[in-house]
Amino acid sequence: MGVWWGPVVRVLVLQAAWALGGGQVRYSVPEEAKAGTVVGRLAQDLGVEAGEAEARRLRLVSQGRRASVEVSGASGALVVSSRLDREELCGKSAPCALRLEVLVERPLRVFHVELEVTDINDNAPLFRVNEEAFTIAELSTMPGSRFPLEGASDADIGSNAQLSYSLSPTEYFSLDHQGNNEQSASLALVLTKPLDRETVPVHRLVLTASDGGRPSLTGTMELVISVLDVNDNAPQFNQSVHKVKVLEGSELGTLLITLSATDLDEGINSDILYLFSRHVTAEIKETFTIDENKGEIRLQGKLDYEEMDSYEITVEARDKGYPPLSGHCKVVVEVLDVNDNAPEVWVTSLSVPVPEDAAVGTVVALLSVSDRDSGANGRVRCAVWPAAPFGLVSTFAGSYSLVLREALDRERVSEYEVEVRAEDGGSPSLRARRGVRVPVSDVNDNAPAFAQAVYTVLARENNAAGAELARLWARDPDEADNGRMRYSVWEGGVGGGASAGGGWRPASSYVSVDAESGRVWALQPLDYEEVQVLQFEVRAVDAGEPPLCGNATVQLFVVDENDNAPALLGAGGGGGPGPGAAGSAASGPGSEALWAWAAWGAPAGQVVAKIRAVDADSGYNAWLRYELWEPRGKGPFRVGLYSGEVSTARALEEADGPRQRLVIVVRDHGEPARSVTATLSVSLVEGAEAALAAAGSSSSSGVGLRPAESGTAATGVAAATTNVWLVVAICAVSSLFLLAVVLYGASRWAPRAGVLSGPGPATLVCASEVGSWSYSQRQSRSLCVADGAGKSDLMVFSPNFPPPPGLAAENGSDGKGPSLSPLASAVVSVFAMFFFFCARRYD
């Protein structure tokens, strides 16, 4: 091998020298040279010393194409760096020259180098196919017939690409090759002897191509020659009708059936093509496809049982003989239903809104239910949700009625979202839903209702006319006109108030109700002294048809204001001015002059007189207290704070003078407090004169007066004993009177039809000097003992509920107030007789 490379290197060196002398360096290298092979001493050929190549940076300049060579930095030689393939670099071009640029610095110079890559025989001839088949009819093909063949190709050039052909030995064929040029050469297989299929049905020959290289390389191709039979048999199917079942919705490309036909002929005469008959419709061709060679019928379109449940396909099997013969068969494709269609629910009629008083069984909507599937897949079950208050009734196949199963109440549910659910009998089952909105229309079936049956309202007296006292609100759950209400004071109810004169006045004269808002207004100022409790009914009426109403009782309690000053009672009123009082005389507005006698020597604590005053107000506003205004300091007299009794503070002496003038202020507990002044003149006389004055006062006033003397011990003891009996009698008779009042109240104001509420039991209140007091919005009556021995007053509060007008008429009263029952009258009579007896005994 080294002997062969020696001349090549010498030639390269000579060429390099010639190129250097001509101004250009040219090298030549065979393809497929190993990496590291020295192509030429580039530095020496360019005149660069070997040691300076690296210093002057001798290098190749890339021009965009891989050169597969490089400059060695140390020696400055041009060496192979990678695989050189002439066919890859230049193809069939000859010669294959690569133009390179070499750059050297100091000074900077550019040299052109041409590198020729020479061809070696490294590519064998290559046929396009490894096997080529021919079909030649038996007997009909004459000897000398030519059958063109495709020659081989060689990637090399020159003698390495000159090809020659040879054929394997056979007596039936020969090879004809003309020309050496690959482009113009022709190659043909020539029949030398008639073929007989029955003798040799197939001839297998090997065609060999050899190039002109040293050593020569070869390539082969197998020739397969089939002898064709004469077409004298038609294809036959194994059965005339084929039945296939397939599920609808099957995937595209699903294999339905593979048809098979046989032909007794051989060769092309037995090759069968499977085709749809020309009578097959375009719809079948779009839905199905058939493989011409395999006879496979596959699905290429969508199958829908609901559109087409079966197909008939006529298939033709045609051989390739001449003339071609064919056979036929029929394929029946039955489409099987699958549950691929959900039920459908349609509302064909809807009657809404539904009145809330609609009868059970009322038809609300008509529904139509269908399923395009068949059999169990098309049987539909329907239900309604929620289960109440509607239900489904099947009228006939596929039709349902949505009917009312329970009574409706719009105030509870004003609208229903009903869902009709349909489910078929497939596996798995498919479902469908249809929502139906059913609004409920209102009817006037709810009366207005107040939040409370009884309203308790407190109003101060002397309020301004038009002042708002309360606001009532009724609720009607109906809507629109059925829920729109108007308020009014109902004159037909138990209501009104008793005036101070005992007359009955309707509630509408005191209050009014705003028809829209329900506000209660005062028509006039309220006076506690005229009416303490006002009870009436407010009616709310809706605008429905027929209208419905609701009532509420209003108990209006008038709260007392301190608008009345105390008033003094003179000697001629209310049982006399007091013990020892002889008379009174008016002295001007807001005050009154009183006079009384007292005996010299009267002991301390002797009651001389009693100031009597009343207050038209109630409660604390009517709770009076008595104060001695003049004389101030330590005088001979004192006044009971709450009793009003004027008594001696010490024993009276002649030094006190013949007359004492006392100024007493009577003041209530109201805010602000109101008062009245009483002037009491006390004459100091002898005991006999005091007795005569007391007797004269008793005869003139009709009330027994006790002389204010204490001359003898017997008279004092008798007076004390009489006082004890008098107190016992008063308490006993007061108890009887209280019992009579309770019984009267129980009989008169017991709950009965037409009366919404009644007064409570009477309350017993005792007021004494210790100042205990109770006020329960009731009018007070005062019972006072005429003589001065008593130390306290007994007050009885009776209910102030005025009687209804009808009751006053039934009792025969004149409309001025309630009358006493027989039992109460008897008790009062006993009390009067007992009081008279005690008074006579005291005298």
C-alpha cells in the first residue's frame, strides 16, 4: 500500500511547485483519506519558514462550506481534518475542486489554494428496487418480445461508473444491453421461448450489474416473471347474502365484514377486486367503504338508528382477466339501537299564574315526553320534583298533565320552580329535565292582623290638638289591593270615655286614626279630670274583594299633670271645717279665712280645728301637705303635716292673748307644686264660752262640734272612750263598704260578650301622717270623720272605667255614671245609720 502512495505524493509535490511558480497553490487528495493525512507543505510552498507559521498565524479562511482540511499550527502543513467524500462534496461533477483561502500575517497576505478531491471506487452499482415483477401471458406472448428493464446507477465517475450487466442462466430469456453511457444506455429482457404456465408458473431471475473499477463492485436485482393464465373462470362468493349487525354510533373505521371470493384461474385471472355495485346509492358509498383487494367493508360515516335502521349493499367481485369476469353478493347491514338519545320534555300548554284558592286537581300544564330510541331505550318514566304540591298524571302515551295535588298558600310560597324529570329504560339510563315556573296569584284570604290585640298608650293631659299619640301597624300578607289597608276608629266597638259630668262620649270625639299610616291623633287636648281612661277599637280593612278586616283594642290612659291647685273646703261643705271651727269667710282668690275657738288651759295635743282641702288632680299631684306659715317659731299651735289638724303645741295660757292668727299653706306634691293659703283665726275664751260657741256652730252647720275644753277628768275620759268606739266603727263600716265595691265591680265589669277588657279589682289605699301613698289611675273618694278625734283619713279608689251606654240605660241611670247594686246600697245604708248612731252617742 505504501508503494502505491509514493508516486502519488511525488505528483502532488510537483503540482504544488508548479502552482507556486504560477502564483497559485494546487493540491490533490483522494477521497476517503484518513484524518491527519498530509495534503501538502503549505507553509513551505507559500515561502513561510516552518518555525514562523504559527507566529504569523497561518490559517484557512472559511467561506461557508466545510473544507474537511486544516493547517497544522506547528508544521504549517495542510492536513485532512475530517472525512472527505467526493460524492457528497461534488456529486457527479468532475473534476471535484475545492477553492480555499489562506491568510498569513506580518505582513498580511491572502493566498488562494485549490484542492482537488479525486474519485476512488467506493460505491457499488445500485438498482432502484431489489425486485421487479413481470406478468407475461402464456402462449399469447411470442418469442423475441422485449421487456424494458431499469438499469442500475453508480455514484462514482469515470471508469468506476462504467457498468456491465449479466443474467442468471435461463432458456426462456436473454439480456439485451446497448451503449455504455448511463444516460443513453438501454437494457431489455428478451423472450427467447414461449412460456407455459402449467410447466413453470413463475420464473425467478437475477440481474447483476458490475462497474469498471479495480476491484470491480457489483449490485443485483431479482426479476420475478409470472406467467398469466387465460381468464376462463369468474369469481364466486361462498354465500349470496351476508347479514351483519352493528351498533349505531360505532367508531369510524369499524370493520363490519370481510368478503371472500375465489377464482379457479391463476395469475391475473384469479386476482379479484371488490367493488360496490354500480346500483349502490351515494348514501351507502358515503357511509361505507370497501377495500378493493381485501374485501373488507368498513364504516366511514355515522350510523344513526333513528335515521336508518338497515342497509342493503350489493358487492361485485371482479377479476383482472381480459375480458374481466365478475360475481355478486348482497350484504345486509342491520343497525342496532343504543341508548344514545335522552328523553325530551316539552311544555305544550301552561296555565299560569295559579290562584292560591285553586281546587285540588286543577291542571296547570300539559307536557309531551318523547325518546327517539326504541324498545326499552325509548320507554320513559316521568316524575315531578318537588313531589308536593304538584303531581303528574299520564293522559295517554307520551302525554302528561301537571296537576295540583295540595292546596296552595301564596303567603307561604309565592312561586314554585317545578322540575319535570324524565328517565328512559336504557342501560345506562339517560335523563332529561324541564323546569316549569309556576307563580301563584293572590286572593284575599288573609285579614289584616295587628301585632297586638290590645295596645296600652300613655298620653299626658293637656296635649296639643293634633299631637300623635301612637302608631298602630297591621300586617296583611296578601299583595296588591288585597294587602293595602285603611285604618279607622270603629264606632261599633266598645269605646269611649266618661266625662266629669258623667256623660258618655264616643272615642271618635277624642282621637282620630290616619287611614294610610295608622297614626293615632288627638282631636282635642285631653283632660285627666274629664277622662282618665279612653278605650276604643281601631279597625284595619283591606281593599280586597270581599274586604277583610282586623281589630285592635287601644287603652289610652291619660297621665295626670299638676294643672289644678288645692281647693279649701269651707265650714258648710264636706262635713264642716273641723273640730272647734266656728265658720269661714272668703278673703280673696287663692286663700280663705277661717275661725275657731279654743279654751284657755287646753292641754297640749288638743285638736282645735281641721283644715280641709281637696285637689282635682290625682296621685302625687293630689297628695297634700299642710304647713304653718305664720306665726313662725314656737307658737301655741301646730298643724298636722298630712292631716291638716290644728292642735295645741302646749297648754294655752292667758299670756297668749285673746286671739291667734294662723296662716296655713296647703301644697301638693306636683311638679311644679301648686298651693293655696288658709288664714285661721283662733279665739281664746273660757271653757263655758267655748262650749256655747261649739253648740252654736253645730246648730248652724248641721255638724256636731266638740268644745275645746278639758276642765274635768271625766269629760276627757268620756271623750277618749268615744273616740275609740268611733275609730272601730269607721274601720268596720269601711271594710263593709270596700266589700260592697268589690262585689259591685265583679258583677258590673265581669268579662262578657262584646267587651274586650274590664277594670281590675278596687284598690284600698290608706294615707296617714307617715306619707304612704298609691296611685293606680283610679278616681279617689274621701271619707272623713266629722269630729277631731280621728288621726287618719280612709281613702278608697274605685275603678274609673266608664260603663257602656247600653248598661247605663239598663240600670236606669241618667247617663251620669254607674249606679249602685242593691247589695252596695244596703251596705251604704247600714253605714249611714251606724255613723248617725255614733254621732248621737258622741253628743
